[in-house]
Amino acid sequence: MNHLIQEIKHIIHQAKNQAVRAVDVQRVLMYWHIGERIFVAEQGEQHRADYGTYLIKNLAKQLEPEFGSGFSERQLELCRQFYRLFPIPNAVRSELNWTQYKLLMRLSDEDERTFYIAETIKNHWSSRQLERQIHSQLYQRLLLSNDKASVLAVAQNEIVPHEPKQIIKDPMILEFLDLKPQQHYYEKDLENAILNHIQEFLLELGNGFAFMQRQKRLHIDGDDFFVDLLFYNRILQCFVVVELKMHKLTHQDIGQLQMYVNYFDRMEKLPHENPTIGILLCADKNETVVKLTLPENQQQIFASQYQFCFPSAEQLRDELQKELQHFQAA
């Protein structure tokens, strides 16, 4: 009997979810067609400079009292913008809801919009998850270590990531941990906070990550070592070792992580798997120290700074400028 009850509950929930989804799809199409009609009407009165404002204001007066706030002036302006940004009917994706489209319409860069559309569909992001990724400037952070064409191609599944840098971000934004930037924390505090928000942390890490273990014990000739966090990436098909550092990164930290990476490559990795990746998640770093400590052109160790709040556009512009200078000097 209990099994039957659970099956029926599942059928009910599934039907409700499908009904909500169908309503969302129809709402999006409705707003697109409204935007199309407004745009066409405007084009027929191009000689009147203020006709667009006049038209929307009068439409809202007629529609809002009967159909509600979904047809206010602001909403009708969004409909017009929606059609102008997505003028081809099949460019409107049924996987996205109206709230997500409103978030996407705030983006002025077409490539950035294309990236977030592809990532939302591929990863089944909710509206809240999409909003967080936009606010955390995921697109710009990936551009710090990749070219634009590569970032878009990976997002749209045109190429499968084959290098760790294609999915690893620097900086990583950990605002969801609710830790205050100015307060002092121990590494254990950061580790506990991450595990309490593991779903959000996996989303921040990127595509294909799965959590395996905390404080993984490595027994090496009588000595014990403990890996802070161990993950696996199913796209890159490799172990991912994450070490947490609350201080500015040192060459000793890099050496420690290199030993852990070597251990997994030599003791744990299966023949069909790719080399282990190591990520040092640190409060601060000296990029030159990182580069001098590691062999040239190495592809396994990465140092990423973490931030407890969203980055500003100025911060990311500065970082992009630094990367450009490094590239030109190389």
C-alpha cells in the first residue's frame, strides 16, 4: 500500500510540474507575440517620434485593469524589448521561463546572453541560479583564462572541455557561505561552511563536478596526510583535489598540493582516467610565485582566490587587463 501511495504521489507531482511548465511556455510565447505586435505597430508610425511611448501607455491603460499587473507599461516595454532581442520565433527557447528571459534582457552583450542561455539550458538552472551566476559575473571570470570563442563553444556543447582551465574559475565567488570578509576564520570553518552549502559550491566549481570525500586520509610510509576536499569531474574524467588556505599562498602550499596530485596519479588513478587536478583555494596569491614554483606549461595545479562577496565590474576589468599584460609579455 505504501508503495502504491508513493507512486500516485509521484504521478501527481509530475503532472503538476508539467502543468506549471506548460503555463510558463505559453506565457513566454504570449509576451513574444505581444512584443511583435507592438514593434510592427511602431514601425508603421515611424514618422511620429513619440509614438512608441504613446502606444505602450495607452495599451497599458486598456489591458492592466482587465488582465492585471502583467500588462503594465513596464511589462509591455519588456515585451517590445523581448521581440527586438529575439526576433526569430525559434530563437525563443521553451526551456526558459519569463523570469529568466527578463534577467537575460538586462545583458547588453549578445555573446554574454548566448553564454547564459546555453548554460541555463545545459545545467537546468533555476531563475535564482541564473541570477546568481549573472551577478557573480561567471562569463567574465571564465574569460580571464580562456578566449571568448572557447567559452561559448564549451557552453553550447560544441566542444567538450579537455583542459582544466576551460572550467576552473579564478576568482571563485563564495557569497552563499554567509561568511564576513573582515572576520578571521580557520580553514576548518571554511571547510564546514562549504560542506553545509555543497550544492551551491558544486555549482560554483562548474560543470561535471561530484563530491567524494572530506579529509581524505593518505597513508604514506607511516606518515598520514589529509586532503581537505576530494571531488571527481566526470567530463574531464579525473580526480580533483581541493586544498583550502586562509592565508596568502606560499610555495610550500603549492608543493604540498603537488604531492597530493602525484599520489592520486600514481596510487589511485585508473588507466583510462586523466591526470589529477589540484586546486588551491586561497585568500590571496602572488601569481609570479605560483608560476615560478610550478613547471612551465603544467596543466594540473591551479590557484584560485576566493571572495565572500560578488566582484565589481572594475575588479574584473583590472584582472582582464592584468591577464592581457601577462599574455603580451610572454
